[in-house]
Amino acid sequence: MVVFIRVMVANRLASDGLAWTKLFKQHNSGTYNSQWLVINYSLFRPGRRLPRRGLLYVLEQIPGLVETCDVTEPFTNQTYWASYNVPFLQVISKASGQDDMVKRYGNWFSYQDTPRARIFARDHVNVMDVPSMLRLMRSNDFRNDPESRCDSCVPPYSAENAISSRNDLNDKDGVYPFEALGYSNQGAIDAKVTSYITFKRLKFLAVSGPTWGTGGHLGGFCWSKSRAANVSHLGLPDCWNFKPKLHNINRTMLSIRCILLSLLSIWTLQCSALIKNQTLLAVKKDNNRITIQPKLYIVKPKEIIIAKAKYVDRINSTGWGYLEIRTSQKARDEDQAYGAGYLEGTLTADLIYSYWFNTAKDYCSDQSEVCEQLKDYMTTNKDWIKSKSNESDPYWYQIGLYYKQLDGLYDGYMRGKSPDTPDLTWDDLYWLNALDDLGDLSVALDPSESRHRVPGSGSCSALIKLLPGNKDILVSHVTWSGYETMLRIQKRYSLRYRKSKTSDKLIRGFDMSFSSFPGGIQSGDDFYLISSGLTTMETTIENYNNSLWSNVKPVGQILEFVRAMVANRLAANPTDWVDIFKLHNSGTYNNQWMIVNYAAFQPESPLPSRDVLHVLEQMPGHVMHDDFTGHLINQTYWASYNVPYFPFIFNISGNNDMEQRYGSWFSYSNTPRARIFARDHIKIHCDNCMLHLMRSNNFTRDPESRCDCSPPYSAENAISARNDLNPVNGTYPIKALGHRSHGATDVKVTSSQLFQQLRFKAVSGPTQGSNNSLGPFCWSKSDFNDKVSHLGQPDCFNFKPVTKQLF
């Protein structure tokens, strides 16, 4: 039976995607052979986790053979599915002779390397909504796009090699390896795009006629100006200069068609097709209720869009998820904060549970007594903060908004989680954000809890490098943590808060990019790029002096993760940041903070003598800071590696006693990372050089990695640690140097140019070492696979650097 009859029968009878494929493949005629995509919109709910099966099917037909496959899982993992006239299924590729064509003509006939495959893989990340989807599907920049080139062509490109081809623009006298790449009167003749919201009304956005190309530079097709004017075109317009139109169906016809099931099928014989996830909106109704809506939701009178967010899951392909949230300045600040949290909780709910399960679920299992004290502390502290609420004071106003965002996060989680995902409490999410503080709080409340800690355990490396001739300032941060934390999200918050309830001024840090984790409404690493011109980051410094813990109290103090975000939002310069951050010092999650002021930097110009770099160090009851711009000018670098710089902080924290007890490993100048930074920073002349140094680990050969150990070195003694590689039966003077599931779990690098767009280059996962000599970390090959929870993480962390454009 011919295709056009079979497809209409399948459309009318099918109840789901599987049923459609079974109906269609009956009585295969072997004509009009195509790859069909069948998308079941009835299984999709905006903001909810996608089903594991049944959402997307692929069917491929050739004479005598029809094969189908449920590709919901790869679609979910990749966030897109593209189709471009090459078989996906191996049995079809082989039986159709496609494999032979690859051998004969090369990659143009291959599934992964044909030009459109590479263009879709490169550019699908730019799809944020229906208009951007349409731009991609109409794209053609064949003279400039490297993916449009063909080495054996003259000229060396073809207008066939684009998502929307325009073969009428190929050189009529050109030389091409096969006819499809040359001049002809063929090409893309339209584009259609639908989304969840438009599909519900059986609508789609469409453009008719050959593409104008990327940016419209190809111009419209006109028969009267074309070399193909002799081709019959009776009844067709002369020039195809049409704009996209959303096609409506009259209500009578719509009422009939809505009886059909929510099933969409797309055929792709000589077409390109792309399926992509969508952005969500938080809409405030006239009854003050906030709801989640798809991107194309039509706002009704008295409704306000207060926030929009997009989450793209690339955890299995890059090691990162990407979350972008924007709020509307027209909305009240408290609605913006709540809406931002609500969207994040909705979009990342199941990831939040996975991260909580890996890192916080068993937090109190072996310290139940101190956990009761922690609960009392957290409740008392939260109640005191609420009592200080002051909407006219910028500091307290921003603290109130932080907690309002947390309220939204919790409600969004409860809305967005899958039915089989357990409930969490508000306090579960609060503790998840406070995990770094809780470690210090546990010891402060009960010093005997220090037995659970690993003295000297590194927690991050950081470097600020002034390039020769003041060409640039590079800033980099490496997170050191337990491997259970390697479920990561890059986030960008553009939250249009006012400074206070009584102010019309926008906060200076309304827009920021940062590395983070599911459920975190701050970084935690910490690493922030901020619209004020500041980059802030830290490495942890330990308190070994138990007498200082008496300065930690539940009243009058604010935990570190809240103070950092408030300082990020309100500060206009490094001095502001320090003055704000040190207020109500909790003495928990004690760090050395670096504040870099890109707003004061001009490439290849002399640095100002002040306010380019400030450094702050915190201990319970004590905060010290100074301007280190002069140091950066003279030394050309500042390195941070978990040892206090200020002698007062070094001594009062007990680091001097640790140095006397264990030697130079606890010293500021002679600890291994200090010596490696001093030796190798001169090799940095570009951002890739910075990334190479920050991922470096050559512990079996580097003399600075040696220790009084057996074997005589440790993978801890590097800029990026890999303690899983230390032998289980090794002998080490301190546990930090031994075998454990702990090490460097990422790297982030920015420059003055990247910072202008609040962007950074990043790699997720444990380092592969200098020249990739260590190999990737894989849970399945690790002895920690059955000991350390890693729900939702990739098996192998073998990812390349990525620079993601958020917004």
C-alpha cells in the first residue's frame, strides 16, 4: 500500500506512538522511503520530567524493511533530535547501501558527520523559543560556515550544505563530486515549527519559499531573476519574500480536529527536522496565584509574566546542566524572587532529589545527637533573621528576598517532581544550601564531631594571573570536593530586584553567572561573575583552634552562603563587597575570598594602584582584608590553596600549630600547591594555558607532589587533586594525602573578554592530569562505585572544555 494512504490511516487510528508505527509499517510499499518522527505531545507537561519511554519514536522504511525505535531516552539526554536524510538505524543504513556510499564518497553520507548533523549539533544550543527554532531551521551561510565547505568542490562550498539549502545559488559552472552539491532548482521550500502550546490548538508557525539565509543575506528567490526561469512555475508568485505566519484554523474545523489524539508525526524525506525542549514562564494571575506556563502562553488581561527560565540537560554530554532565569522588573521583587525559585524547582526537581540523596540524605545518620542541636540552631537563626526584616534597609531587604526565593524553590520542587520521586521538606532544601556551613556548625556545637573531618583536606584551588603587558587578567577556580557532589549546573540569574522596597534603583549585581548544583540558589564552589564588574571566588581555610568556636551563635549572625549572595547583589566595588560580607559573620564555611574588579581593568593599559584585587579571610569572630592590587602588579599573580595568607588568621586558626606538627605541608609559602603555582604561573599567556595549569596533575613524576609517604607521592599534591588514584594500601602521615573519593571536580576560567558577557570556560569532572596521563574517572571502574552514592551522575567524566552562552 502506498505511503500517503498508510500515513493517513495511521494518523487516524493510532492511540500512541507505538501504535502509529505498527499501523504504518503494515503493507510497506517500499516507495517514498523516509525517516518518520512521531512525537506524542499527550505525554509532555511543561516543567515536568519527561517520561522514560513513548514520547518520541523513529521509524525508517526501505523496500522490504521497516524498523522502529523508541528514542525518548537519547532525546532526553541530548535535549534534541535532528533528522537530515541519513538513516539512524544501523540495519537500515546497511541494507539501503548508505554504508557503501560513505566508503565511496566520504562523510557527506554518514549519520554523525554529514554537514547538517554537525550544524545541528553545534547550533541547537541556540534554540530558546519558537523564533530561534525558526531561525535555525531557515539558516544558510554557505559561503562563510566551515560546515558548508567541501574540499573537492570549486568553489570550495555548496549551498546544499545547510539546514535550508539553496542550490539555485551554487555556481552553474562549478565542479562538485556529485550532482546533489551542484547547481539545481532544488532546495528548502518552507519551514514549519510547532510547540506544546501551539500544538494544543493544532497550529504551527510557517514560512513559504526558499530561505533568505542566515541574517537574510542570501536575498529572496524570484523567478524573474533566476537562472531557473525556464522551469514551469504556473500559478506561483514571482518573488518569495514572505514572513513567518502562525496559521489558524477556523473554530468549526478546530472543534472537529481536536477529536484527534495529541499525536504529531513529521516526515523527513528531503527535509530537515529538529525537536527541542522549551522555556517556561511564571505567570502571576489576577488572584495573586503564580502558575507555570509554556513559553508561548498568551498573557491575559491582569496577568503578569514575572519570570522565565530555561533548563538544558547536558550532564551526559558535557558534565553540566544549564539553567537560565530572568525576571521582569515590572513585577514586585518578592514575586520575582519567588517566581525564580519556583521555576528552578520545577525544572530541576528530580535532579534536586538526586543531589540531596547523594550529599544530604545520610548527613545525620552517624551524628544524630549533634543534628538535634543543628536543627535548634537553624530554627533559632532563621527566626532571628525574620525578626530583623526591614524593607527600607537594602541589606535586610535582600536577605528577605533570598529566603523568598528558597520558598519558591521548595514549592517548585513539589510541583515539578516525578510522581515516584519522594517529597522533601523546606528544611531539606535549606540544609542542602547550607551544607558547607553545617560542617563547621557541627564542630562548633560539639567539638568531638571533628573526628569526622579530614585535617588538611583541600577544598579548591584558585589563581588570578595578570598577563604580560597587562594584556588581560585571567581568573580561574577549581572546586575540590567529594565525588558524590559531581552533579553540576551552570546558572545565570538575571533578577531585577530594587535595592530596597523604598528605592527605585536596581541592585548592581542583578545579573550573575556561576557554577552551582541542583537545588542551590548560590554557587557553593564559590565562583561568580557579576554585572557590577566583580568576579568573586574563594578557597576554604580550616579552623583548627576549638576555642574560636565559642564565637559561633544562632542570634546575631548570618550563614556564609546568604551573606555572599547579598554582597554579590549590593556591592558596587571590592570595598563595598567586603564591608557587606563581613556583617554578622557566622564563623562558618571559613574561606579566603578574592574579589577581582574587571570594571577597573583596561587591557594593555596601566593598572590602577588600588581596587583591582581585594582579599578577605574569615574565622569565627574575626575578618581581615586588604587591597592586593599592588601585589598583583608586582608578582603578576595571586594564588589561593586553602592556607591563610594573613599571619593573624594563620596563627589564630591554629594553622601554625599544624605546621609545627606536620611540617611544610601546612605552611603558606611551602605547601606543594604554593610551590607549583610559583613555578608554573609564568607559563600562562592565554585562557587555554590557564586551564591547562589548573587541571594539571603529574603526581608520580612532579617533585612537588612527593611526600613522606609510601609510595613517595600523593595525587593530593597538585593543582587538581585525584585522590581516588592514591593506592588503597598506601601509608600517609595525614588522611588527606591518602586514598579517598575526593579531588578536583571541575575548572572554570574567565577573561576580561569572556567576562563582558558573564561567560566562562569550564570542564566538569575529575582531572585527567597533565597531558591526559591519568585517564578519565569512571564510577564503573572505581572501587567507590558501590560505596559512594552518585545517583544521576554520568558513569565516565571524559568531557572537553565548554564555553556556554547563557542568554
